[in-house]
Amino acid sequence: MEEIRLTKAQQRVLDVIQEALRQDGRPPTRAEIADTLGFRSVNAAESHLRALERRGAIRLQGGASRGIQCLIPPDDQPSDETGLPVIGKVAAGAPIDSIAHVEKTVPVQAELFPDKPDYLLRVQGDSMMGVGILDGDLLAVKKSETAQSGDVVVARLEGDVTVKRLETTGDQCRLIAENPAYAPIEVRPGDDFFIEGHAVGVIRTDL
């Protein structure tokens, strides 16, 4: 992988992001970055964030004050483990695959799935039991910002992450549970909503 070269100021901003993920389980706001580093305005923090995104160090997600996804692991995080990371409970508004959410890395070969996944998400609840996705299962997820109607997706709505079946009709979008006890979730225009990925398999195990 090509080395990402950062200026000293950009590295300081990246350090603040990584420390917030380690300590709080979520990225900092622009105001928190500015306050920590002594910037006079949040515009300075925003400028450095845009530069970090251009260099491939982070990914910015619009519409969320903490919409910063760190793409570089901190120096004290092992990066040579083989297998897939298991993502546990995700803090509202935080990047789903941030280091703070990784429970462990399990020796599962991604090539075993029909479409190579990027991580395993530990399922919480029984809303998808109708398609064999049960509480505690590991859902194999491939990162994607798009999905087709009918796909089982990992979606973020108003900061919270959920696993549901996507249903789209024209400009209308709903998240459908596979359990009659749960009503469909209507996604309204203006909602903070986006797709994190789609399911490519499920593992039922005691891992």
C-alpha cells in the first residue's frame, strides 16, 4: 500500500481523531478538534479534514457532525492480523468499522463467501429472524454506499446502525424487518440516512 504523507498539522488532526476513537468510541466534532489543537475557528479544522480526505487518510460523511471515518489504524493497533474483524456495538454517529468497535479478528477467509466481505457485524436483536439472521450471529458485510431494493443492508439512520431489508419504490425508501413484530421504518426526505454495506453471508458460531 502506498504510504500516505501528511504535514505536521495534518498528522496532529489525525492524532486527535484516532485518540477520540480510542477513548470515546466515536470521532470528534470539528469544534472539538479546533478546541483541542487551539484553532481559532472550526473552519481551520474543516480545512485540515478536507486535506486528510484528499490524501486518503479519512473519509468524510456529509450531514453528521461526527461523520469522520478514519482509514489509518493508530501505531499501537496491529494491522497484520489475518481474517475478518468482528464489529460489536456501534456508538451512534461513529464510523461502523472504527478500531474502537472491533471486538476481535477471527480467522475466517473472506473468499469463502460469494462476495468478499470487509468485516463481520455482530447482530443484535431478532428483527431479521425470518431470513435466518439471529441475535448474536456474525453477519458478513461488504462495504458499499449503494444497494438494490430487496438487499439485506447495514444502514445508518439518524446516527444509529441497523440491519434490515431495503425496499425502494420510486423516491420512497423503507427498511423492512423480517419479523412481523417490527413495523417498517420509513425513510423521510431530509433524514440522515445512508447505506454502510450489504450482507453477503452469516455465521452462526460461539466466536
